[in-house]
Amino acid sequence: MAALCGFQFKKDITKEQKDKVDNGLKVPILNNMALCLMQQRHFERAVSMLDKALEVNKQNEKALIRKCQCLIELVEYDKA
């Protein structure tokens, strides 16, 4: 419920509000969606979710680790 309530659908939010929503809700949601996809062995789709999380926060450890795991499963060792 908090995930849906946290998204502002107005265009007049401040950068600080946007950053709070992005880091507090979007990144965790994307990480969790990616984990679910990984458990279903949909690694390409998981990488897509993780890339979106990393667009918001390039230092997000969960997204980086999970993306590496997906790339290993996809036999893309050079990218991992």
C-alpha cells in the first residue's frame, strides 16, 4: 500500500520529493520485482528492472549484485 501511496502523480513535485520517492520506493520495488523474475528464471526481464533501479541509484548494492547474478546465468561473463 505504501508503494502506491508514495508515488506522486503531479508534475509539480520538488526534486527532493522525487528523490525521496525514487530511493525510498521505486528502487526497492524494482529490486523486489527483479528478484521475483530471477526466481522464475526470467533473467533478461530481471536485468531490465535492475537497470531501471540503477538509473535512479548507480550505487545500489542489491541491484548491482542481482544484475551480476543474472548476467552470470545468461552466460554474459564479460558484462558481469
